[in-house]
Amino acid sequence: MAFLALGINHKTASVDVRERVAFTPEQMVQALQQLCRVTPTREAAILSTCNRSELYLQQDQVEADAVLAWLADYHGLSLDELKACAYVHVDDQAVRHMMRVASGLDSLVLGEPQILGQMKSSYAVAREAGSIGPLLGRLFQATFSTAKTVRTDTAIGENPVSVAFAAVSLARQIFSDLQRSRALLIGAGETITLVARHLHEQGVKKIVVANRTLERASALAAEFGAQAILLADIPDELHNSDIVISSTASQLPILGKGAVEQALKKRKHKPMFMVDIAVPRDIEPQVGDLDDVYLYSVDDLHEVVAENLKSRQGAAQAAEELVAAGTEDFMLRLRELAAVDVLKAYRQSAERIRDEELAKAQRLLANGGNPEDVLAQLARGLTNKLLHAPSVQLKKLSAEGRVEALSMAQDLFALHEGTEKP
């Protein structure tokens, strides 16, 4: 019995390779079923994100090459190309790897929380595909438990390390009550979407999204109950905005010093917090010279992110220790589970012998046998049959010179307990 974790990630493969090895949601169920059908894999789950594609497997014995060959063939890559950037972890290292991934310790952004939800989704999809069994299922549950402990007992996820979150954190420092603030978001890409989500979570109810196309702005605005406008409408909206965060792909500035000056006059110089996340910049640098404007660039935010990342790295050591403890605990329980299977088989064998000898004794009593003689024969029969197989094996081990096995047998049968210690 073996656990495997294999695949590629942002550390080992370029984005071009990662794109080619990624699984779409529509492929997952069929891919899992095919993987279990054509490779020596009993249980399987697939985690596929923008930064990694990993397979978590349970096999009778390690057959990583067969799985890598399937993965290369499934995505139309050469096996050599895949092997050049793939990694394979086995048994306790596979367990440790899964727990590190779920805890955000193997992420591009240390401690990022989204990966745990993605792992839970991969587990749910594998259950839907019927490719999860009792062993891999136990491993996933242990992984989720360890990741939860890491989140609860360490500060690895406390300080924001995304530019979007850093922008909102700075806004909270300027405005004591964000719920009463009005935000203008310029752009509708991934970063602005994250900013909108963070603002919404902080209780900001009045959000306006400005974009080159109204359709894109409307789609984002609908998600957070916001208002959508065109870039051309910004001058009419700017004076209403306490918070302005911009991230577009424009090659020229969208907000100039003159437009902001006019907005400040209409606001009667009520402060404005502005963050320019774009490269090239969306807001003219001269805007920062204006009184009552707090303008931050993407470089300013990177300083905040770097400081917070340093704090997370300090918590990472404690998280690694929790992962090590989680790995050791799971492997211990797994070994105990193996012993349970052996004990179950041994008990079944002993109960079969018992039933046979009991049936023989009952027949003798029914035929008028002396009860004392029958009981004595029952005891001898049970003793002889229960000791037969161990006796044969012990003689064989002794003849082969396997002294360590004989010592283990003494421990197994507790043969030291009745002897006096010197």
C-alpha cells in the first residue's frame, strides 16, 4: 500500500507547461475514472489551479512512471518534457506535501487561504467520480484538519499579502469607518475584482465601477450591488468618491491633476484616498502634490506586502512544525489501521478453530462422552491448533537464522512477563 503525490507547480514548470497540464472542471470526472482504469491506481484525486496540477493517489505499490505516462498522454506532452518538471512524493512525504499545500506553505503567496477551498473541491469532485476510497478519504480529512489547525494556531494568514488587500488596508487607516465611505474603482480586471470584494467585506455599500466598456463594468458591479459607469463619466463621479482605486491597462493616465483639483473644490477639500495599482500609471504623479489627497503607487503597496510577507514567514516555521506533527500522527494511525486488519484476520482464524473444536466436543457429549474427558480434549485441541501455525513459522525463522524475528515473537506473545528480572 502506498500514497503518492505527483505533478507540477509554479516552482518547477513555466506557465506555458502549467497551462497545457491543467484540467478543466468538465474534464475532471472522466479523467479520474480513466486514471483509475488504465493505471495501477486504486484511489485518486486531482487538484488543478493556475499554479499547480497535482494527482493524489493510493496504489498497492509505487507505480509513478505509469501515472506520469498517462498524464503526458492525456495532455499531449512528451513524457520527457513532463518528467523534466514533475515531482513525485511517496508515503509520508506525500502526506506532508498535501498538508503543506492545504496550509498555504507551498503557494506562490505564502499562507494564501484559497488553496484549502480548492483542495476541498478536488476531494468533492473525486467523490462524485467514485475515485475516492477509505484510505485516500482518511488522508484528505487529516489534511483538512491539519490545515485548519495551522490557520487557527499560527499567524500565517493574518497579514494581507496581496496588492488588493493592502490597498483596502491602507484605506482603513485613512477612514476610521469605511462603511460610510464611497469608492470609485477604475477598471474591471482581476485586481479590481479583488479590491471590490475586500471593500464589500469591509462594509462599503456605495461602490462605483468605471470601465472602458459598460458591459464589463456592469458584470462586476452586479456581483457587489455597485453602480457601473464608463471611463468618460469619471469627472462627473469623482467628487463623490472618498476612495479611488485604479488598475487598467491604459497606456496613458486616466486621471490628471486638473480633474482631481476640480473634484476637491466640489468636495470642499474633504480628503481623498487614491491608489494607483496600474503599470503604466493611471493617475498622474503630480496628483500626489495636492493637499487633501493621499496618493499611493503600486510600489508603496509592495512595501506593505513585503513587510507583511516577512511576518508570515516568521509564522511559517510554526506551521511547518504543525504539518510535521500532522504527518506523523496520520502515519501512526495508518500503521495502527494495518494492525487492525491483521488482528481481524487472526481473530477470524481463531474463532473458526474454536467453532470446530466446540462442535467436536458437543458431538462427543451427545454420544455420552465423559464431560471431564471432553473438556480436557477440547482444551488440548484448542491449544494445539492455535499454536500450530506460529510454531511452524517460528521453527522456520530459527532455521533461517532470523534472530530478530524470534525476539519480536517474544515481545508479541509477551513471553518476558512471566520471567524474573535479574
